[in-house]
Amino acid sequence: MVGVLTGAVVIGVEHLVEDILHEVQEAEPGVIAAVLVIGAVLAALLAWFLGGRSSSTTETYVEKFHDEDPPLHPVYAPGRLAASVSSLGSGAPLGMEGPAVYSGAVIATLLRRFKWTHSLHSNALLAAGAAAGVAAVFKAPVAGAIFALEVPFRDRMAGQRILPALFGSAAGYLTLTALDGIEAEYGIPAVEVSFGKAMASLVLGAVVGLIARGIIELIRIAEQYSARGLPWVRGLAAGGALAGLFALGRGLTGENIAITSGFPAVDWALEPDHAIWLLVAVLLIRTLGTSVAVGGGGAGGLFVPLIATGAIVGRIFADVGNSEELTMFVMVGGATMLGAGYAAPLTGVIIIAELTGQPGLIVPSLLATTIAMLTVGNRSVSHAQRSGDSPSDDTESEHARQV
């Protein structure tokens, strides 16, 4: 039930965002810049006054997975989802998985109030909801389940919750396919792994890891500003900065490269004949844009922004090395940046394989992500993740049989 309801809600929110965003992108550049400002201000106000003074989405799931006191408050859900629609619909460079994961957590919390769910540990239901949200957004059921188990921790998985996460992810995915159809996000040629490609992936992993360290620090700094000052002032400042970055990206590329979650940026990175200096410029624009959106109190996720950033890094890496494996390095770069940035290596690897329908990407992505994780160390864009043993582990054996 958690998976089906989450999948249905995610489809509704995603379609609303896509419809608004389509109208925005068809507008004149000046109108797009104005909408970015309005969307940032509106999102900040909605999150502040209706969302419990917070725009947290994915982080709420991670926090409540570990700590049930205070509980997740569903009363804030309309405000935070409305803030997400405002941020994402106006073109802020954030991801749809944020409100999707949050929706799953809220639905799990609501169903927890029924007596017949009390035999299940509460964060087992949360895991089912989060898995369903990611599965529905990315059309990636395996990655959804792995995400729900992997992302609460920096160095291990929440193994006792694996059955609810797997089932919730499958239910969310089936709801998506029943209501919305399904096809691979990226149709790319089959990837064959060789020794040379494997060695190159190791080098790419080190490069992505170094850049990921900088991105993690930028996100941390941005989060410190996301709750300071008046919400409309933060929103206005962030919106103005996003409008400026949009104008810069439009002037350099002729495309709306600085806005939306990032899949258009991945498509752009796959195009031939981009100068390296232009790729570097877009990398900086996208990175700063996401940080600015977070700092302004924007509501949304970081998955796709990280994938887009890594994809551009992979493209730069391929061009510098005069490699003909452009597509492979773009996709491996995206998987590696997500895995290293979120301290969720398996999620990053599997989500790219499912998005492309290419299991051949798994091996080079695993190699690159391993090196990137070693380079990043004990860091993550998520402040709510825990390392080592969780205090709740003492009760896991009690709930394991019931789960």
C-alpha cells in the first residue's frame, strides 16, 4: 500500500512540475529569469510558513529513519510539496527525487497510525516509501530499494529493512508502469569493458572524487544559509543569482543549460564538438546553481544535479584524453558523482544502469566509484547520515523477524 500510494502521488507531482516547466522553458529568456526569481521567493515563503520553516525533503527521510522523536509531521507535507513544485517548476537546478522520497515518508507515517501496521518497525515503512519514490521518479526499482537501505548511513546498509524496501520499490515501479508507461531514459549503444577502459575509469574516479569534495563543501555552506534571515530575502537573493547564472549559461550555449534538475545537461554533455572551456564553464554554472538553490531554501533533491555534474566531468575527461568512449565516460561520471557525493555507491551505479538499460556500465562505474569514495572519505552532501553503528541497532534483532 505504501508503494502504490507513493507511486501515484509521485506521478501526479511530477506531471504537474513537468507541465509548468514546459511552459516556462518555452518563454522568452527575460520571462524565464523572472520566473526563477518568483519561484525562489515563493518556495522560500511556502517552506517557511507552511512547511515547518524547512524545505527539507530527502534529508527528512534520513533523519526520521534514525530518530522517531520528534516524529515526521504530515501537516507540513502540503507546504513542502508546494515549495518543491515552485522550485522545480520554475527551473531551479534541483531534483524530483526530493519530494518523491518525502512523499513516501509522509505516506508511511500516515499509514503507521493504523493499528494493523504496528507489528512493523516504523522505519521499515519509511524505507518502503522512500524506495517507492525513487523507483517511480527514475524508473529504477532496484536503485530505489538500494537507495532506501544505503542512504541513511555512510558506511553500511540498513539490512534489516530489506524486504519492505524491495517490496515498496517494486510496488512504486509497477504503479508507474501501469499509469505512465515505461521506457529507458537513455538509449545508448552497448558498452563493452576492456582492460584499458577499466584503468581509465579508475583515473576518472579519482578526478570525480576530488571535485565531489568541493561540491560537498559548497552544499554544506549553502545549507548553513538556508535557514538564516527572512525567507523572502533569501529567496530573492537566490532567485536573482539563479537568473544571472541562467543568463550566463544561455549566452554561452544558446540553451537553458543552467535550469532544471539536470537531465538536459546530461543530454548536452553527450553532444559532440563542445570546447573544453565551455564544458568547464557549464560545470561551474551547474554547481553554483545547485548550491545557490539550496542556500535560498529551495525544495528539491540533489540526485540528478549530482548526476549532471558528474556527466559533464566525464565528458571533460573523455575530451582531455582524446577518448572515443564519450558516452561511457559521461554515464560513468554521472554514476560516480552521485555515489561519491551521497555516500551511496551502489545506488549511483545501479541507477545509471537502469536509466540506460546498459548493465555493461556497472563494472566501470563500480571501479570509478570505489576510487571516488576513497578520495572523498567520510563526507557527504547529507548531514543526516550516520556512520558506524546506529543506536537503534540494539532493537533490530527484536524487529527482524516481524520485518
